[in-house]
Amino acid sequence: MKKLKTTINRRAFLKTSSLAGGGLLLGFNWLLHAEESVLKSNEALIEEWSTLNSYLKIESNGKVTIMAPNPEFGQNVTTSLPMIIAEELDVDWQDVQVEQAPYNTELYTRQFAGGSQSVRHGWNGLRTAGATARHMLIAAAAASWGVPASEIKTNKSVLSHPSGKTASYGEMAALAATQTVPEKIELKDVKDFTIVSSSKQNVEVPKIVNGSAIFGLDYKVDNMLYAMATHPPAFGLQLKSYDDSAVKAMPGIVDVFTIDTYKEDYEQSIFDTATFKKLIIIVGESTWQVMQAKKKLNATWEPFETYTEKMNMFGNKSEKVIPAGLESTEAHYAQMLEKAKEPATVLRKDGNPEEAFKNAAKVIESTYTAPFLAHNAMEPHNFFADVTSERAIVAGPLQAPEYMEPTLSARLGLPKEKIEIKMTRMGGGFGRRAYGHYIIEAAVISQKLQKPVKLIYSREDDMTFGIYRPAYTVTFKAALDENNKLTAYHVKGGGIPENPVFANRFPAGAVDHYLAEGWELNSNITIGAFRAPRSNFMGASEQAFLDEVALAAKKDPIDFRLELFERARTNPVGKDNQYDPERYAGVLKLVKEKSGWSAADAQGTRGVAAYFAHNSYVAHVVDLSFKNEVPFVDKVVSAVDCGIVINVDAAKNMVEGAVTDGIGNAMFGEMTFKEGVPQKNNFHSYRMIRMNEAPKDIEVHFVQNEEDPTGLGEPPFPPIFAAFTNALSRTKNKRFYNQPYSDQLS
């Protein structure tokens, strides 16, 4: 049985108070899981970390309200996180009500959706919160009944004693509020879970179905104006002049003006992209009027010169050079291929790879590429702002409110305590809504007008003024000896404008002679996190290349990988390997069993891949068939090790979504540029996977263990690219190296 402290450095992290109507209000800290070494090295932060940042409320009528502080955009944390508390509380799930917490830096920590970290970061803290509340309810019952606390049991919101005495949580809530908070608390054994690892319906489903769920586009107030921004038509351009006479004469148009969202005198965050500075703003009485007015605006643009952005990257200062010029996709690939020939930064080196390649019986070498990708969340960007000289209220879909608050404060000239950020449900995100330029735009517009404003992006605005997944290229080399054993491995990758290589991931540690190198080329095209950043390319390319190596070695692709994992497990090379080879092998063994993989499949129409990202391990087997030269995925079998699964149905949904999304991007995803202009501006040209192209069957299996839970929004995404690629390559009897594949099938 696991025991956790309920204090941090002798400061109580829990406080209780009686509710006016009788009950227990319990606050708790989401960062309880932090290691003592971290806490000791951050004494100045202790007070902030021990501040109550979420709460559990038990009312006298037995209702339990749990606040969900993390932003929600379909990953279902609004249900999963409260399930963790409810498990340790021993509450009847039917008694639980969940509410979205407001953004508040004093009460809540890590109000951020990204990196597949919400459950992982909240696990111990949320368990302790529920267990502590249960302990205090037991203490209250023991005091009331005059019996030892050890004799009292709890089950589904009811306290009971062998004497026959019983009481509901609601009946004991007020007395529980007077009990002493324990210094340590015992948590349940995993085998005793009844809520965690079950399936619970998304608590937001009724609201989504009846239309009462508030997305950003739904948020409005009386007398609100509508605004749209005219951005430069190409990356590398800035505003020179404009004529708004025709626009101002149109019905419903209130004003036309320029704003500058970037200021030299404030510290910029990585989540505040500022490549585009001066924007033309059109404000009107309705969205339609403003959209029509944009078409009449006459603007002139000119190239900007190279400049440097100074950014704060999670507390670390960084500088990024933004080059001038109008960039094109054709030139990008030429530049990357030339750059790949130059010496790069050595990220890791084991043994003597140069000598091993020289003495190899066989060398396999391949280069893989992938284009820029647009996020294309179903809900285009929007944000509400009501800014006056005294305060600011902003509301909308946002993944990273805590990173935008300081930027808003600096840009608006208002102290943080005068800024209120309201989080709405998001219609998609996976990285795109972590970047808050549209929030700054809305706030600056409202501040100028001194009126409430709703900023709205059209689909064209969103797609052409994007934060894109970078374009990448990587070259792999593998050396085999006369016994077809892998003796050396070399990976050299780069991108525009980011290096994608993870030097300490597999197969590092499994090969005697290993070399990882990386490089990057700066660009004025804005890039950022895209579901499983960097991993979405490296997982796709690495696992496709390992399939090539397995074929060259005349080995089954699963057995080939398992041999490498066994080497990494029993006799690893190096000490910095960032994966557990046993858990990695575990998902491959499980997917092999569940898919019925056989030796014949290595030569058939099936593809397999496995990858480790965001602390989780995932393997897929893809069954493919062709109809009229068009590939269709008949079935995907997935094996996942993300530790303890919180909500089984929700977890399966995450895998199913990642599988469909990955196959669609591998086949169709591509943003191209010509002289700085994005060449695709809506779904008629930017191809997305369609309903009839989605896999017919996705079968998801989870490794059963008692490891603390890890992420699931991103880990299934990278390996599905590769499993699909490998199935496609085997079926067509040719390798596919350059995403997307749709125009390479003939």
C-alpha cells in the first residue's frame, strides 16, 4: 500500500473550511508528486506550490463537486482527472459533479493542455486529495460514533461500522471539516480500484449533445462587436500601406485600423509568436459584414529585413533569427538536402561507427522527408476580449493560459490581478492553441476600442496564417555483418526550422556503434508543436527504416526489433537511454499476439511499428488492401503501455483518433509555399482523411501493469505513420520515403 505525505516542507498543502450550508471544502495541490530534490532546490516556490489550486467540495446532500482545472479539447481530462479523486474518496460516481475551474494562477498550477502530461502530473496529487478527504470523513464518523477509525469502512459515499451504524458522506461532511489533516495518507492498492480503469461516460456529453457546451465561438456578450485581422499574404512580408475607403463605406462596419501585437520592451514567450507585427483590423456589427469588408480592403505589402526574436522558453532565454525573403517549398527541399551533406552537430556517439561501416558486410541507407503540416482544428481561431483602462476579461479556446497571462499583462500594461482569463471548451487543438497570438490580437483590438470584441479567424485565415509542423528530412544508415547482425547505426536529421533527432531514444543503447547528428535551417515561416512534436516525424521515419533493415537482414520485423530490445535490456550501450526496453518489447509482443502476426506476414500486406514518446509505448499492426489502386485500411490492432489506464473507453478513443489522424496525414497532409504564400487555404485543397477512408476496425489493447499512468493523446500518433508506411510498402513492393503518399501510388 502506497503512502504519501500531505505536506510540503512542513507547510500544509490541504486546508478545510465549513461551508455555509454545512459540508466539507477541501483544497489540494496538483504538484504534490514533485520530488523532494526539486522542492528543496526551489525554496522560493514552496509557498506558491502549497497554495490551494483546486478543490473538492462535499455538500450535506451528498453531492460531490470536483473542479477540473485543465483545458479540455477532446482529450477527456474533464472526466479522467476527477475519476482519480473519486477512486480514492470511495465516492459513488453517480454523486459526482464536475465543473470547469476558472483560470487562476493563485489557486491552480499547470493549467496547461499539452505534452500528454495532464494525468501524469496530476496522478499522486489527485489520489492524495481523495484519500485525505476519505480519511477525514472516517475520522468524523469515529468521533461521532465513539468507535476506532480503523473499524470504519467506506463504500460508494457511505460510512459503515460493524455495529450497524451507517452515515452518508453528506451527513458527516460538516463534522469532517473540523478534523485534523493527516500528515501522511495511505492510498488504495491498484487491485482495489473500482472507478479507475473502468469506463465512464464523458461528463460533458449531455452538454455537447444538447448544445449547451460553451466553445469559444459560442461565447458572447451584449453589444459585442466582431473583428477580423488581415495578415500579410505571404511569410516574409510586412504592411506598407492600405486604402480602407471602400471598406468604411460598407454597411455595419464600425472601424478600420492597424495594431502592432509585438513590443520590443517586453519579454516574449515561445507561445507568443510575433513574426507578423502590424495587422489591419476591420471591426463591424456582424461576422458576415466583416468578412465581406475584408474582400474590399486594398493593402500593399513589402519584404521585412532579418530580425531577432528574444524568447523565454520555459524559463530559459533564447534567441531566434527570423530571416527575410519569400520562401518556397521547392527551395526548402533543395536547401535541406544540401545542408544534410554538411557537417552537423554530434548529439551522441557510441563506439566507432566509422570503422564499423567500413567493415560492414552490408550497408543500408535511406533518406525520408516530410512536409509542413497545418493543424486544421475544426473550430477556427477565435477569442473574446473586453479591455478597459482598469481591467481585462478575455475568453476563448486556449491550451496554455498560464503562459499567456504575463504576455497579456505586459502588452496591455495591466497587472496580472486585473486580468481574467476564461477557458471555454476547444474544438480541437493538439498544439495549435498553445500559441496565443490571436489572444493578444483580440485584447489589443478591444483596448483600442474600449469595447467588448470577438476576434474571429476564417478557415482561410487559420490555414494560411498558421503555426505549422516543420518540414523535415533525415538520413539513416545501418551496417550488418556477415551474420546479419546490426553492428552500426547512424541517424542524421534536420528541418526547417527545427532538428527532429532524439539522440537517446531507440535504437540508441541497442547497437555497439551508434552516431546521432542534427541540424536546422532558420525560416520566417512560423512553426510550433504539432501532435507529438518531432516524434511524429522521427517515429514515422525511424520505424520505416528499421523495416528496411529487417528485410535486408532477412528477419521478421517484430523479431528483429525484439532482438535489439533484448540487447538493450541485458547489455545496454551507454547510460542515457531514454526508454525501458522491457516495456518497449512488451507492446510488440502484445500486438503480435493480438493481431495473430505470423512469419508469413513479413512478406505480406501487413505493416508493424512501435515507438516510445511522451512516456508511453505503443505498437500498431496495419492490415491494408487496395481497391481500384486506392489503399484502404481494413484493420489496425494497437497495443499500448501507458501504465494504469484511467478511463478505458476514453483511452481507446484517444488511440482511435490518433490512428485515423496519422493515416490521413501520411496519405494527404501537406502545406506548400510559393514565394512565401501558403498554397492551400481550405479543405478543397488541403486534403484531410474522409469518413469512408478511415480504418474499418481499430482494436486497442492495453498492457496490464501497475505503473503510474502516463500520456495518451500523442504516443499512438508517431508509430501509426510507420505501420501504415510499412504495410503500403510491402503491398506495393516499393518503399515510400516522402510524405504524403497519395500521388505516389501508381
